[in-house]
Amino acid sequence: MATVRTVNCPKCGESVDTFKNPKPTVIEMENGIVLIHRKNEPKVWAVPAGFVDYGEPL
């Protein structure tokens, strides 16, 4: 359920699709936040990431 809006370029008039992007989220738990240790380089701790469509429930 992506939110897409088509607008025209003010310079050339070409139609361009724009998307409403989600905001970054951090999962908080009782004892801290959720982190993952990356399997691939760089092998560091990171916040888990993925994609959720705008308006999609988690």
C-alpha cells in the first residue's frame, strides 16, 4: 500500500512518481534496544533494517 503521487517537473514537464518514505524506527526492549551482528562485511553491530510500506501495520 505504497503512497505514490505523480507530479510534473517544473522545468521539463516530465511526469515523476514520488513516494512517501517511512521514518527510521528503533525497537526498544525492557533492557535496551534490538541490535544485530552483521554476517557480512563490515562485521559490526547494527540496527536491523528492512522495508515496510506506508500505512502497513507492524
